[in-house]
Amino acid sequence: MYLSNDLIDDAKNQKLMLFAGAGVSMNLGLPSWSSLIDQMALELGFTPEAFKKLGSFLELAEYYQLKKGSIGPLRSWMDTKFHSSNINIADSAIHKHIVDLNFPQIYTTNYDRWLEKAHEFYKKPYDKITGIHDFTLTHRDTTQIIKYHGDFDDDASIVFTETSYFKRLGLDTALDMKLRADAFGKSLLFVGYSLSDIDIRFLLYKLQLLWGTGLETSIQPKSYILLTTQNPIQQKILESRNIETITSDEQDPGKALESFLASLAEKANPKN
């Protein structure tokens, strides 16, 4: 797998922020979106097969919240399933490499606490940020873990329903303003995402708009995204937004991510 010198230098000089998606947590065996919909169906008295035919996942989550009054019951189920005592963070090479790479900021759209638990396991300090109230509690030179789609400790912060996704796509919250500020000085590395995720594609587009056109784009930090399948159409569009695609030879997303992070950690931190 080819890693550009720019990417390696950014990682080595702490000029690279991580944006971690579901693929980072899936290697731990966490429930998929489909499993969450199945649980909603059972709680609402539907069969999973019939429920899934009634709308998109976001619409079904919206319906669940409207019927239950909150996502509290489902959040409790997710919290238990996502943090099973059978999961050993020491078994996840992906999380070990993320800690070793010492990212200054880690943005994640995952609700689970495994990035935090990995930093605790390897005795690496971190600050967790879920909202504006956390901004004044951060420490200098400490990795920041920004829970971009919310955290299980705060039901109101979780981006889960159609309405909450629409609000998130407005990109006008305190976390969005922080991302804008962070992105002006550092490159972003997106891992664990599929380009079929419209919210990520929209985010990449909005970040590009921040730089405008002309002279500003010539000094814009490059961003990177790890993909497991080559798609020349998607790659061309991403290139126009100053995003370099990294394609793995591994077809298994988990193995591809582990191999990529291991290679980057070895080249950026040869002493580890």
C-alpha cells in the first residue's frame, strides 16, 4: 500500500487529525445499524423484516423516538451491547495503532467509548469533547477525542434520528466551528467510512467550501481517505476537493484498516 511522503510527514509532525467512522469499531464485533433496527422493531412490536420495509434507517429511528418519547431505552441497550465484558481492547490492533500515532485530535462519529478505553489502557492522556461545555476543560498537548455524533453519557448529544442528522448537516454547532478551526491548520484522515455515507460526502464538500477558490486552495492542507475499492469517478471528485484516496489491496475492511494504520505508525514513528 502506497503512503505519500506528505501523509507520513503530517503524521510525524502531528499535523494530521483522525476522523474515525464505524469501521474502526466494527472490528470489535459491535452491532451493525441493521442490528439496531432489528432491536427497534422488537421493542415496537414489529418483525424486523416488516419494519425495515417501512422507511430508511434514519426514518425508522425517528419513528422509534416519536413512539417512545426518547431514544433512552435503545441507548441503554446499545450501551450494554457496545461495551460487552467479552470485548478486550488489547485484542484490537487498530486501536493500538491509533494510540501509537498520537493524533492531536480524533473526531469520531461513533457513540461507543472504545477510543477512550484504548487511550486509558495504554496510559495515554486524552480529553473528551462532546459539546461547548468541554472546551474549557482541555489540556495543552493532550489528544482530544471529539464525539462528533454524540456520546452515550448524554442522550441529547446523540445524532441518530433523521431530524438530528439534518441538524448535523447544517454544520453550525460549536463542534462544527471547532472542526473548521482545526481543519485550517491540519490535514484530515478519514478511516472507517464508505463513500455511500452521504453525511461524510457532504462534510467533505462543506470543508472544501471553507477554503473557497483560487489562492486559498493552494495552501489548503490535503486530506486523505482510506478506501477498499477503487472507483475512478469518486476519486476524481475527491481530488477536486483536495482529498487524496488511499486504496488498500485488502478487500476485508478491517484487515485493510489494520494494515494501513500499522504501516503509517511504522513510518511515522519508527521507534514504536
